[in-house]
Amino acid sequence: MTKSLAGAFPVLPTPFRDDGQIDTADFLSVIDFALESQVDGVVYPGVASEVETLTPEERQSQVSLLAERIAGRIPIIIGASDPDPSVAARHIAQGAEIGAAAAMVIAPFAIGNDIDAQIAYFKAVSAGAGVPIMLQNQPKPIGAGLTPEEVAAVANAVPEIRYVKEETAPCGQHLTRIKAAANGSVEAIFGGAGGRYVTDELARGAAGTMPASELADIHAQMIHAWQQGDAKTTRRLYNVSLPLLNFQAIFRMHMTKEVLRRRGVIKNTFVRGKGPKFDDGDRAELALLLAEADLPYSNHKPV
């Protein structure tokens, strides 16, 4: 059995030029920033990647480019979610082709809390899968918002599910309940929800976190300090990051890309996805938050 996944696994964004086309140079720069940040792995594509706006061709090309740039240095978790199990299975197959460490699949909203149907769905997507499956439990309306016991029931019934990413509040309590109900059937549970509850999740035995990528270096330092028994440093870095993460909870990809631009990682901040945009007051507030956090710039120039 391969080593169980653990640590900081940021979800990478998809950078777009002002004309809405993918900016390959910016994407490579984001990957390099993640590597420089000494993250333990990366996730792509996910909700924070604006995955719902990508064509199948774009998705396939981006995943191949990511694998080429990573070149086996850190694990890749392939985002494979789709309400259609046959489509999700194709995404998982591409993950196997590029040597992904796992494939992450959201429990579909359309199936809801019908656990027999969720089990059937995950059995269908994982049949013949060449990689372990990570069940992502997203709140409604993006995901099914399963209860902890329902998550465990699906995982217990589908041996290919070896990981869980839990994102429904209260995340820490739910993580504890999943662990108890799964009774060892999953190798590790990760937190999500932008990393806003990471200290509580780590204290309850989370293997790591999967936030967005603009604070990849901070999250990596935070998790590594915890792994080394330095809870004081973890909490200090958490307190530095939390105001920015609260801001990110509202503006999502707009905030991620603007922070990456201000940190010298990318040049373009166009967002295809829906959601609130900045006004002048928001830009002023973000500037203050970044100044107070005193984040370093990237060590490399965008390619």
C-alpha cells in the first residue's frame, strides 16, 4: 500500500487572460509557487479552479500540463466530480494515466441523502479505478451535504474510497463523527472550507487541509509546524491567515487571483465563474489585510 496522503494540498486556480482564455504561463507560475511553498501535494481541478467553466478539452489539457510540470515531485489529487458517473469515471481514468495519488469526487447534490443511491453512484465511478477515491462532502447546493454518519456509510460500502474531504459545518465535529462511524475504513480525512477551521480539524485528527492556493506557503508552514508538535506556531499562522480567509469566503476566485497577482505569482485575474466582484472599498480592505499579514512575495518571476 502506498503512503497515506497528509499535509497541505492547495486547490490550484485556473488563470485566464482578459479575453477569457486560459493563461498557460500564469498556470505554470502557480504550480511553481506551490512547489516553492513546499506544499505536500496539489489538487486540480476543483471548485476553486472554476472547474464548471472548463471545457472537456481544456480540462484534459490542463491536467496533462500540471502532471508534466510537477514531474512526480509531489502527489496530485485529480478533481473528478461529475453528476454523471460515466463522466466522473473518465476523469478518474485520466488521473490514473498521469499517476495521480487519488481522485476526488463530490457526493452529488442531485442524489442528496439517498444513501443507497450515493453508494451505487460511488461504486459506479470507482469500478476499475486505477487510483484511490476521495469522497468530497460539500454543503448543499454544490454537494449533497451528507451527515457524518452518511459519509461513513458510503465509505464503508465502497472499498475504493480511502479518503474523505469534509467541508460541512461544524467541520471539526463532523470530522470526529466520521472517524468514529467509519471505524478505520478510510485512511485519512482532510479539512476544506478554505482552511478557516484548520486548527480545530488538526486537533481532531485531520490529515491536513485543502484550501485555495493564495496562502499556500502559510498553510504549508502551518501544517508542518503541527506535524512537528509546534502547535504555537500553527496557531500564530492561523491567526495571521484568518482575516484573509474570511475575505476569501465572500470573493472566492476573485480574491485568490488578486492576492496571487499582488504576490507576484500571476499577471491576470480574470474570473469566468459567478460571484461577487470587488469595488473600491473591497480593494482598499484587501490591501490593509495583506499589509497586516505581511506576506512575502513569490521567490520567482512569473514565466
